[in-house]
Amino acid sequence: MHIVAIAWLFVTVLMAAAEASLTAAVMTLVFYGVAPLALFWWLVGTPVRRARRRRSAAVSKLSGEPDHQHAEPDQ
């Protein structure tokens, strides 16, 4: 997946270099390159984050540590 991201950034940098003005180049780079790539990596990373969260919860239950995520403050 890293090669896809590198290739996508390469293409968008070339597109930005071909723009007439600096403003258009920055807008092209951001809206065609960085924003879609950030969304792509967030979507691709969702299963990994979910598995990491489940593993962390399972380890804390097995070790006997209290679950602080749903704790309420003392009154």
C-alpha cells in the first residue's frame, strides 16, 4: 500500500508543478494529493486501530487492571 501512496503523491506533485500559479499549485497538491491520501490512510488503518483497541482491552481484563474508560469521577 505504501507504493500506491508514493505513486499518488508523485502524480499530484507533477500536476501541481504544471499549474500556472503558486496558489493553484498548492490547491492542487492539497485537494488532489494530501486530503485524499489522508482519507485513504485513515480508512485503511481502521481495522488496525480496532484490533489494537480490542487487544488492549483484552490485556487489561486479563491482567486485572480496572477499566478507566468508563469510570465516573468521585463525588
